[in-house]
Amino acid sequence: MIAIRPPEYFPRLAYTGLLMHVDHFVLADTFQYSKQTFQNRSKLRNPNGWQWITVPLFHQHGRAIQEAVIDENDKRWRERHWRAFMYNYRSTMYFEFFEDTFQPFFERNWERLGPCTCRSVELTAELLDIETRITRASSLDGQPDTVADILTTVGADTLVAPEKVAAHDADAAPEVQVYRFEHPTYRQNFEGFEPDMSAMDAVFNYGPDARRLIREGGRAPEPLSHGDKSGGNKS
């Protein structure tokens, strides 16, 4: 089973759960960049609830994710992101355990969004010991930029897609299975609970047990039904 999704910047739990439920995950960095999505931003838990961390970009309308240029005039964004993780998570049980592996990401001079956000997904998977094969669409022959073309290039038939986009992808694959995620409520570093944080929120709070927490939030993929086809949307 394969999933094909645009990369998220330090992805949410639901995204990571899908990654854990398939055999092969393609980071669709050849897809067009979309504003106001998680492709260049993530949510971190903080004392007031949560905050955005955002990779600054030049105007990138119509560009592929792999080609979106990071704003070189904002030279301190990596430092701000690292400090946000430090401030909000250094008192968690597992931050120091992962710190030496995690910090080098913010020391690298990222010039384009694709390599940056793809690496953030790969790093999240590594810290969670996820064994799913991960491929960047930009590394495939011809750099395919549609779901159908990626499936053809990798020779896959069964596509696993999140519930919100499964119907949209129905015509792209011989078989589409729907992945549903019920967000778990878990202990966070500050009082209360906020959903849709970066999966690193669970990693720093739960360590190796974060994998179980995320996996249990997902349901085994199920074949796309007629109701899914009629009720789906493209978001």
C-alpha cells in the first residue's frame, strides 16, 4: 500500500499516522505549493495554547514545492524555530534524549522549501523509528507531479489516502483505501490539551511510546465506499 501526500513541515499526528500505516510513502514535493497549509508551517504547544512556526518564502504562486524559494532576507528563521522548540519542550521528559539528533536540522542553510520540509518529515520518521519506505517524488524518473503519474512510475495499484482527499483521488488509482484518524487526547507539556500539534509534541513528551500513541489514533485503511465518493472534498 502506498500513500502520496505533499510534505508537511514537521508533520501533524494524523499525517504521521498515515505514514505508519503504509508500506511506501511518497513525499509529493513536485506538487504545486499551496498557501495557508502545513507545507511550510507547523503548530507547537506553548503556555498560552499553541503557536505557528513558519518557513518564510518569497511569493511562490504556481511553483512546485521543491522549487519554492525560502526568503534569504529572513536569516534568523531557523534560530527562531529552534528556540521555539527549546522554550516549549526542553522541560519535557525526552527533549534532551533527542536533542543531538534534532538540532542539526536547524543548523543547515536551507535554500528551497522542498528539501527542507521533506527532511523534516524524514527526521520525524527517524525519531519515531518508523520503517516505512519514504521517497521524494522529485527523485523519481521524470519527476511526476500527479497522483496518477506517481503511481504509474512506482508501479503501485493501491493508494491509501486521508478521508478528506480520498474521493478526489478516486480516479487516479485502480484501488483507493481510506485512512481515518481519531486524534488522541494525551498529556502535553502545559495545562490543557491542543490538537493538531506537530508530531514532535508527542515525541518529546512520550519518547518511544509516541509511536504507539499515534498508531492507535489511526484506523486500518478501508476501501473507498460510495458514501466516501459522494461526500468527499478536495481540501
